[in-house]
Amino acid sequence: MTEQRKLRILIAKPGLDGHDRGAKVVARSLRDAGMEVIYTGLHQTPEMIVATAIQEDVDAVGLSIMSGAHNVLMPAVVEGLRQKGGGDIVVFGGGIIPDDDIPRLREQGVHQIFTPGTSTENIVKWIRENIKPR
Amino acid sequence: MISLDALRAREVRACARLMRWLDDGLPEARVLLKQLYPHAGKAWLVGITGNPGAGKSTLVDGLIQKFRTRGQTVAVVAVDPSSPFSRGAILGDRIRMQQHALDEGVFIRSFATRGHLGGLASTTADVVHALDAMGWDVILVETVGVGQDEVEIQNLAHTTLVVMAPGMGDEIQAIKAGILEIADVFVVNKADRDGADRTVRELQMMLELGSSVEEPEDGRGHESQARKDFAGPMRRLGPRGWRPRIVKTVGLTGEGLDGLVEAMLEHKKAYQEAMKDVDFKKALLRREFLEIFRRTLLQRGWSYLMHEDHIREIVEELFGGKTDPYTLAEQAVSALGRL
């Protein structure tokens, strides 16, 4: 109708693991919370995720990684966004990520990490509190 | 701020941001649309519609490839439905177009319908005009998976493809109204499946039957014309005498895509020929204006009622039983003129 700002979130699966159940559950919860979720499927390179985030003008990118390659892939997306003029796009992540890795990921610009057992309500709540439509 | 130069240079960031502004209905976007308008009119607008699961996204993916090979830049507008309950959406059309993610000659943008019916988002026309003015050569608009009545795409696209797959039950029956009438090219996709030839035959038969029914002259005066213009279904505006082509494809392997592109180009040529006709061109301008007028009116009306909060007084008056909603609606419309 007239002005209606909506949160747009890209949910992406970088790397080689094929476990997308978590990503799909999160995508659905965000949709049910009234957000617009762009989902791009499996096996994305950081470059593809960055290009998609910019083209879709999303407010945030959620990365789901089960392969153990989070220390490489997550910072690569943050850096890629910065280089392409999307440094203001919030990056968060989830998956099987050891607690010890989290502080360093945060230092490298990943805003939040959700480990197994996090409720989808918590993810929705965090997004609502920390991300605003730009 | 978005600069006109950045848009004209097809800078991705600026492009993407304008799409967002348009989608969210920001007033700044309208200012840019006015500046862009003189530059529009060069792109070829192609609509791709059809039942859910017919293979539209995969076909779009294949078409991007074909047009890129011909050296043309391609923008894709992919529309998916919003949930009527949460108003959220999952936009998944890109999944099938990932091979073009890094190609700078391709711009893909997903939109949610946000409650708009008709197979598109309410802002799709603006989005497409903007992409046109930015200089994208081909603009592919993929509608939501539609049933029978979601035919809005034909008012926007120069060339409309209706995609269907064989073996989806009595498929021709299901699409015989509405969507059957809007196709410039029928695509029987997944043609490696059983029943593809039957689907083609049924389509041919349907077309032969359809062509013998001439549309009656409209003698019902201008009120009915206004009704038609605003509420649709619109009369079909396209090259006179065009007989819809039927093409078989297998989206996944790319089989038949060359034939599809050929049929599309034939239609493009016929369309461009028709554009030389002053009356045709005026009919298009008329349709475009009416659509923009309708949306402007709605927007103004909404802002008068909601943002300026006149709706509150109106509800109070209704509650007091002093007057009827018809009178109040007329009064509200008269008040709009003073905005």
C-alpha cells in the first residue's frame, strides 16, 4: 500500500556440508516472524553470498555452517561485504561451532553466533533487537 | 542518497537500494522514478508465469544463459508470495539461478507479494521501469506460481511466457481461463516426461477453438470502459494477429531453449512492428498511466486516512450513526484533491 519497511534477511549455507535442516528451520521462523527471507540453497562460496546480499539489499546475512570451516568462511563473508560496500550489513551465524572459536569470530566482525540448542525464538528476538531495516 | 549517475551506470549497490526504496514505498523513490522515466523504454520486458512447480525458475536460469551468450545484460525480478498470516516470506527463486551469482551482467532481485494479488508485487511495474531506465537489456519477470486469474503480468511484459509441465493432471482444463489467454508463447517444460505431446496437442486444440471467438465490440459506454481499465480483465494489448507459439523444453538440460528464444524473438519483432502504430502506442501509454494513477490515488488516499489519521474521525462518525460509509468515502475522496 504505502510505506512499509520490512526486514530482509539472507540465510545462506557456505561451504561443502549438505546439512540444511537448520538453515531451513531458521528461515521459516523468520518468515513466521514477518521477515522476508532470501534463501539460496547449498554450497555457496563467500563471493556468491556477498553478491547476493548486495543485490538483494538485505539488512543481515545469517550463515549456517556444520562443516567446521566457520573460522575461514564467516570472516570471508564479512570481509567480502566490506569490500563491496556492504560493510553495514550485519553478519550472524549458527551451526556446530566450538565455544572457543566464538570470541575470535566476533572480533572478526561476526555479530552473533547461535550454537546448537538455541531456540528459534531467541534468534528472532536477537534479530528484532539488533537489526533495523536500512 | 542514490545518485542518478550511479543508477545509469548500473552500480549494483545503487540499483539494489532503489529496489528496496521502491518496495518499501519511500517517497524518495518516486523522485528518482521521475528522473529515470525519460531513459526507460529500451529494455525488452519478458514475463514468465505458470503453475507452481512448472519449472519457471529453472527456465529463467536457462534464459539468462542464452541472453548472456548473445552479449545482453539481464535483470531478473522474481516474485514469491508473502504469508497472509505473518506477512513474512521465504524467497527461494534464486536457488535455481546460482550459476549467475558472480556475473556482473546479471542482476537478480527477489520480491514478496506483500499481500498484492495478481501474481506480482504492487511495486513490480515501478521496479521494472527503473531497471529499464538503468539500461538492462532484457528484464525477466518471474511471477508467483499462479493458477487461473493471476494475469497482471501481461499488462507489464512485452512478451509473456506461460510455462506448464505435463502430467500435472488435467492441466489444460485448469488453465483454460485467464492464463491461457495471456500467453504469447506457451512453454511445455519437462518435455522429457510422459504426456508432453498430449499437452501440446491439447494446447493446439484450445488455441484453434479460441481463435474463432471474436471479442465483441464494446458498446457499453465509457463507464464500462472505466470499469475495464481499473478492474481488469483488460483487453489484450499485443501485436495484431499474433498466434501464440507452443515450444517444448527441458529446463534442466537446456533442451529446446534455443527454440524458445527463437519464438520469443519472433514475438519481440512483431511487438516492435506493432509499436510503429500510433494507436497501439497510445493504448499502451493509456494503460500505463491508468495503472500509475490508480496506485497514486490509493497511496494518497491511504496517507490521508492513516498518516493524517482522518480514519479516526470517520469511525467516530460511523459509530455515532450520524451518516453512512458511502457518503464518508465520497467526502474523503473530495478532500484528497486539496492535498
